[in-house]
Amino acid sequence: MISPKMLPLVMILALFGCAPMWAQSPGAADTPAYPNSEEGLRNFINDMVAAEKVGNSAQMSAYLASLPIPDHASWFAITFGTDGSRLDAKYQVALAQLPDSISRRLKYVAGAQGAEVRVKILQKPADSNLQSWQVIAEARRQPVPFYSAEAASPDQKYPAYLGEFVYVDGAFRSVDFDIFRGLSAAPALRMRQAGNVTAASILYQPAPVYPEKARAEHIEGTVVLHAIISKDGSIKSLEIVSGSPDLADAAEDAVKLWRYKPTLLNGQPVEIDTNITVTFELNR
């Protein structure tokens, strides 16, 4: 309770649009303030990881309680217009899993040796190869920046996903891209992937049939094809990028039969945009 002696101070602060720490909303005094920047989010995540490492459950509870977007219905409506109510409905469902989801990610980072938090600010469609982000960027009615975070560890081949965040009412809030499937213009989720990464997930790879004409003329080389791999790992589309015309058709015919392990993003299958290289060598 605020004592009578404190009332003049409270009134003065309120006049200037401020509020003393004890007059703020519940939980506001439990977490430090972080600036709206890549460094600010990096520090926020590092502080959460530090609290996880030492087992400071009270501090962790305060951090997790700060992650939902306040008045999220209004925020989605202002940011995404007519799509806002549909997105907010998905966000409300996701809120039930938010503490456990973030907590699991932080536990992983806290236990990883030498993990480094990496943060990237996403403002324009070109800021990420993820098609899901490009759709979000185009659908915004307000130029709200998003942040993407991951943690890289020397003993792990790939970085660990930490999530996406927005800065609302002076703090970072969690908002995973998965909820934006509610956008009316959202296509099937697709991500760009390097050819060597895609090759590691192949399940069925029949070899191409060497064309007789190319064999007779001792033609060797590689054919590069641009491919879209479906969510189930089958080839959705192919386009020849480079290579001998005498080998290209055989490469395309073979790759159409290839099958890959489905790729998951946030636990959901996505299409893959990649290049596939087929090598033709004569046995000498």
C-alpha cells in the first residue's frame, strides 16, 4: 500500500506519464529493462539462460511471465488488420504451451558447452530466406520489426532454435512464426537449404541411366537442378540450372524418383528449396 506521504510523488510521476516501480503492473518490477535492439534481446536471452543455470526459479518465472504479448488481440488487429483476429486465436492457443516451450529451449542452451546466442532483426522481406517471414513482412499493416534467435554451440553441428520475438510495451515478447499460418495469403511453408544439407537426408536415390549417346562420345560432368521438395520428401518440381544437354534429361528422370526425409521447422513439415547436383562419370 502507498503511504499518504508518497501520494504527492506518485501524482507528479503520473503527470509526466511515468509510474514508480511499485505502481507498475504485476511482474514489471521483477525483470530488468532491455532496449529494443539485437543486443537487447541477446542480453535478455543470456540473462534467462544464466537464471536457468543457477536454478533461480523465481527469476525464471518472472521472465516467462513477461513473454506473452500484452493485450494481444489489439496488437494483432493493429499489426495485421483483418487477419488479426485469426492470428490472435492461434496465439491464444499457443500461449498455453509458451512457458514449457521456452523453458525447454533455455534448458538446452544452459546445458550446451560454450553456446553463443545469435540474434537477427527482421524488418524487410529480404532479411530472411524463410518464406514464412517474407509472407509475414508483406502482411504487416505496421512496420513492426521481428527478431529471430538461435544458439550455436561448438559441439553441435547445427544451431538450436530459440524462437521469434517482438518488442511490445517496453519488453521482448515471444511470438513463434508457426501461428502465422493463419494469414490468408500464407502459402505452404518453405525454406531454402544448401544442397549438401539436403543430400544428407536422402532416403531413396536410384542412379541415373547413362545416356548411350553421351557414353559413346565420352561425355562426363555434372548436372545441377533447382528443386522444390514436398513436405513428404518427394520431388515437387525440377528445373535444370546447368550441365551438358546430353546428360540433363537422364539426371532429371532419376531425381524425379528420389525421396528425402521430411524436414521439420518448429515440429511441422516444410517444403525445401534447394539445388541438387548429379554427377556422371564413365567407368574407365
